[in-house]
Amino acid sequence: MPSYILPFAQITIRNVPEVGGKNASLGEMYRELAGNHIRIPNGFATTARAYQDFLKENQLVPKLEALLGQLDTTTFANLQEISEQIRALLLQAQLPEAVAHAIRTAYQALCQQYKAPIQVAVRSSATAEDLPNASFAGQHESFLNISGEEQVLTACLRCYASLFTARAIKYRFDNGFDHLKVYLSVGIQKMVRSDLASAGVCFSLDPESGFKQVVLITGSWGLGENVVQGTVNPDEFYIFKPTLQQGKQAIISKKLGTKAQTMIYSEAADQEESPVKNVETPEAKRGTYVLTDAEITQVAEWTVKIEEHYGCPMDVEWAKDGETGEISIVQARPETVHSREGKILKAHTYTLTETSELLTSGKGIGQRIITGTARLIASPQQAHQFQPGDILVTDITTPDWDPILKKVSAIITNKGGRTSHAAIVARELGALAVVGTGNATQVIRDGQELTISCTDGQNGLVYAGKLAWQEKELDFAQLTRPRTKVMFILGDPDKAFQLAAYPNDGVGLMRLEFVINDSIRIHPMALVNYPNLSDEAAKAQIAELTPHHQNKEAFFVEKLSQSVATIAAAFYPKDVIVRMSDFKTNEYANLIGGKEFEPVEENPMLGFRGASRYYNPRYRAGFGLECQAMKKVRDEMGLTNVKLMIPFCRTVEEGRKVVALMAEYGLQRGQNGLEIYVMAEIPSNVLLAREFAQVFDGFSIGSNDLTQLTLGIDRDSAIISELFDEQNAAPKAMMAMVIRAAKETGTKIGLCGQAPSDFPAFAQFLVEQGIDSISFNPDALLPGIENILAAEAAAARQKEQSGGSPLAAVLAQ
């Protein structure tokens, strides 16, 4: 007899021709990985032969050929009509009795295995889908919460019909597949009762940048279909693979989604309409993560094992059972965008040169800027309103939108996350997307001109009007790496995964101020003293920003540690030098609750800043929170490539005091490889560099402050700004002196600043002095490298011609 059914236990990845990619992958995992502590619900698949005999017994092939022959393949104006006729034809047909009997028998056996009648998921798996070279999100139908033999048979028939949805017909045409040579297998798998718990999707890389050292997990309450379709804005978790495999606390980022809806099983009365339904998520659950840290870690470990088994990046669906508390993997397929890409040889940077009203924002997909005309479309039936290059603005997209999406330049949705249908399709089509805005359809007008910026790899910004921008191409293909280390100046963790692919030697300066100002926004001492704050308005703002943190100090530590960890993970195991906070008093006062803790100074630039704050009772507890966050990153998360740096340290004694205080807070210099650097930005740092080198492991020249203090210029003063020049002989002499002292004491030394990329002569000067590293802002990286290469070549020639003192040469200028 023909084989109409294959149990998962008999399926491997080699069975794609019989059961399609989705079911072949399920069988492969069940056979090969279920014994490796990965929980995978059992099931079975109908074969392509069952589908072929269905067509044959119902004499459907000639009718399908006739209908498909009527399809307008130029404009596809009758695509929807032809699709509806074909699906009606298939739904009126009967499953062959032998096929129906085989399905009934297999379903009964599955129920017996679980010792009770069970609900199953019934999913389509075409023989050409879910392959690295032929995949598209949600081409065919799935049906959830199906129970009983007759319901299962009906769902199978509906899966067969879904092979001819409008989107599936158009997809096959676009990809050159013969409609009648793509067969459909149906997977029947035990449902996990995630309607009572949570479910979601994870990728074994960052789907935006292609960075392969992380796992991204997204999830929401209830069945996972809401996450897949983008009906909700889910929670997001990033896990760093290297430290995960070392057994460390590898969760480097947690972001709470709104999770407004929960998909659950329908009650018996409304089963006929749909076996599942969405209900409003209770407020308390919206503010709670869908997985514990232990569960996040478990899902990440399983995802890594699945990736290792398949040998390529994977897209995985997980579900947690509300009855047992157990998590299962219910699907896995190859990731279809970055898995086909090689090493980055070119990159582009985009910068807006104009600004306008920011209409809305969300999660950004695409890493560039575009302009276009907004089209507010509620359903695919309005496709005729759409012109190629328009920007689709809608509540949510489903696979029915796929034929339209090939025309778009960008997609903006109210709902959805990074693993939603709109996000996945945008990546595959090379379009931009801004998903999960919450209000796009309310704030954008149909026909309105828009500019969309998704330049940082995480956020998508939608502006009114057509704005100008600047595009630069960075060509790494022929780039030679200099001997001098080339590092980044970086504060924004959202850009880290993208920038890690550039040629670099790590991060020479990560400023904590960016994270505190952008992500935290609250003065650390206001969090420490939250119950006793006298400023009621600030207290209310803090309560609003930290609704899920009883311990307000924990909010600061969590946000700061995750931001630093994201950058440290992106560049691991290269050095990431984190400068402890260096706000001035006027800047700290602008943080929420800050005015209560900051003195008013005539000249904050030379006042209560840098190292002097850390041990002062006014800020000591705030510095303790910074240290607590850095200890968490290094010791708990295992990111020991993080090195710490102290800014504006006026005296050697002050340096010793701060280093001792850090040890009290658990950051002992030398312990677990911890190195502590100091900024060389005050003349005392230069004049006593050998003494400072006994306290610290490295120097980083802060050329701006060193120049202003050497020349006696307030760099904030517009009146005398033309006198500020770091290429002046005096600050250059100071730099040469501190580099020389560092060389004599065997202490590392670098410089962070714009000048080496702007001025080739300044880069040459630093190279001649023997600087170890130079750090650049991302947009200055390529010209900076070119200047260093030219400087190294010139220095080599000069060394051959002269053996003179570099310091003497500077002083002689």
C-alpha cells in the first residue's frame, strides 16, 4: 500500500520530498534532538503521495490547469478570484478513504501515547518551503486547537486548499515553481497548552544585523501565533552565546513588550467560528516578563543546540505549557536572510541632514533611510490603491499581504515585534519596516510624504515630509589594517551588533553618560533616596518610569549593566573600555530628581566632576550603583573584556582613593583580569604620568580637556572658540610627554577623538610618538584608518632618515 503517513520518529531532513521542509525539520529534531534534553511534542505527517492521490481520485489536475491558465500573469488583477475558485474546488473534494483512514489511525495512536484525547496543531508543509533558497513567512495555513478525528480531517483538507491562496500562487510564480509540482504535506502535532502560559519565536542570531554570537528570544502570553503574525508587541531577550556556553548569566538584554492581547482556546460554543480567540491581557501580566531568567536560558541553550545540529542559523518557535510548566520546541527552520550572506566587505552609513516633526517610532528593520508616500490600507483587498515605492501604513500584516509587499519601499505597523510577519518579510525583500509603533494609523495621513530612518539597527523613526540625508559608503574589501590599534568611540548599544562587523580592535571609549541620559534618565542619587525625595513631581516621574521595580536602585543597575553588556558582547573578546560617569553638575541636575542633589557651580567644567565625585558623600552611593552594574557585567555575565576608566582624576592620591573604593565595591584591580585606566586630560596627569602609571593600568588621552586646560580655554566658550586647537604645539607637547612616559613604564596608552580622522598630520604625529591605539566615532573610522596607514608609512620612512627625539621635534615646531 502507498505510504500516506510518516510518524515524526521515522522522519529525517532527507524526507523533504515526501513531507516538506517544515515537517522534515520537525521529524529530524524529534529523532535526533529529543534525547538531548530538548522537549519536542510528538506527531505525524501526511506524505506528498497522499496529496497526489487526493488530486488524482477527485480528478482535480485538469480543473486546476484550466483555472491557473486563466491567471493574468501580467497585472495579476484576477489573482484573488482564481485563488478563491481553486480553494472552493479543493474544499468540495473528498479525502480518499485510504488517506482518511491512515490519518484517523495515526491520530488515535497519538492520543493513546498521551493517554487522553488531545488537541493538535495542524500545519501545512509544502515540498518547496522552509528551505534556505525557497522560504517565505507563512505561505500556507496552520490550524490550532484541533481535536477529534473529523476536525483533524477537515483541517487537513483546509491545508490542501491553502496551497492555492493568492499569496502562495504569486510566490510560486515569482520563484519559478510549477504550481502542480509543489505538493503539500500536513503535520499533525500535539498542542502545547501555551494558551495557559506563553509562547514565541527565537533566532540563533540577531535578525537585524546578522550578528551570530547572540540568540534573540521574543514571546507573549498565550499561543505563539500572536508573535508570529505580529498581533502583539512581545518581550525581547538577547542571550550571548559564548558566556552561555561557559555557564554564566548570559542574558545581556531584556525589554518588556506591551503584549496587549492573549490568544487562547475558544469555548465549545464559539468553536465553529474559530478554535482560538484573542482576549485582552490583564494589566499585571502586561508588566510581567513571559519567561523567567532560567527559562530564557533554557530556550537559548536549546536554540544553540538546534543551530549546531543543522549547521546554520535557525528560526525556532517555542511554547510553554500552562498545565505542566514545561517548555517545548514546536518548530524550527533555517533563517533565510543572513544565512546566505558572506563577510561584510562594504557598509553604508546614513545621516539625516534635516529634521522635522517626529510622527511615530517603533522597532526599526533595514538600517537605512528612505522617503516615500504613505498609503493607509486596512486590508489586501485595497491593493489597487498601492503604487510601487509607496510606504504601507497598516495595523498589522499577515501572509495575505505578501503579493502587495513586493511593491513597498517600507512597512509601518501599529503592532508587531522583530520576529513578526512584517519584520521577516521586510528583511527578505530588502525593504524598511517600523513595527510596533502603536499609533501609526492614527498619526499618519494617507498620501502624506514621509521620511523613515532605521539607521541604528534597533529603532525606526518616522518623520513628516521628505528630508535630506547623507549616505557614505565604507569599502572594507581592500582595507589594510594598521599596526596601531583602531577602536570605536561608542555609547549607543543599539548600534553595537552592526558596528562589530567593521574592521576594529574593540571599543576605546564607552561613555556611561549616554546610557544614563538616554535609557535611565534618572539621577542615581534620586533612586538611592527615592522614598525621601522632596520633589514630588520627580518622584511621580520616577514611579512612572520604574513601575515594575520596587527596588529603584535595581532599575539603575539593570539598565546600565544590560547596555554595557550589549556592547561588550558585540565586540567580545576585544577590549571594551568603559568610562565611569563624567557628567558635570549642570548636566546631572537635568536628570530627573537631579536638582535636589547637585550644587550650582559657576564653572562646572572645572568643578565637581569625574573622580572627585566618586568618593564624595554627595555621590558615593551613586558611584556604588555604577560599580555594582560593572561587577555584574564582568563577574556574573562573564564579559571580562570590559575594562574600566576613571575620568578627570586630578591627583595621584585621588586615583588611589578611587581605586580603593572600587575594590570595596567588588571591583578589585587585577582580580578576574580587571584593568583600570585613567583619562590623561589634566596637565597633572602628564607631569606625574609615571606616578599615575603605578596606580592605573593604562591611559586614554582626552584631547579636548587636555587642550583646554593646557591653553587655558573654556571649550564651551563661543567667544574664544577659534583659539581652541588640539594641534597647537603646547597640547601636542603634552601628548608627546604622556605617551613617552607610558612607553617608559610599559603602560598602555590610546587617544579618543575626531582630529586623527580629520587631520592626517595629527594622525601622523600620534603614530610617530608610538601611540598604542586611536579611537574614532563610527562615521570617522574609514578616514581614520587611511590616515593612520599613511602616517605609519611616513613614520617608517622618517625613522630610516633620522634618529632624533620625537618630543624634541614637537617642541621645535
